[in-house]
Amino acid sequence: MTVRECPFCGSPRLEVVPALCMDKLVKRIRCMACGAEGPVNFCSETDHKAVQNWNRRSEFRTYMELP
């Protein structure tokens, strides 16, 4: 599964990193360019699940595209 680019800086330089979630070691995606991490509301036990949760985010829209 391919990891989508960072929504904040557009960098493709992402990696899976360990994190603590409610005293449990889990996986998250971190942008190596700007340091963004996420998602914070999901606890991913595997690399695959971390990528899946990262890719599930909503697309950003500019303020001109909003209703």
C-alpha cells in the first residue's frame, strides 16, 4: 500500500514510527520534512494499519471551494 503525501507540506518523505497511545506501543506515520504525525485518533498496531489510517484522511479544500 502506498502512503499518500503529507497534507501540510506535500512531501512524499513519510515513515512509520512507534508512538504511545494509552500506554500501548502503536505505529503512526510521520512526515520527515515538516514533522506532521497522525492520525492521533487511531491506534495502529501494524505498519499496514498506520498507512491505511493516514490515507483515510479527507482531502483539503481551499476556502474558495467551500459552500
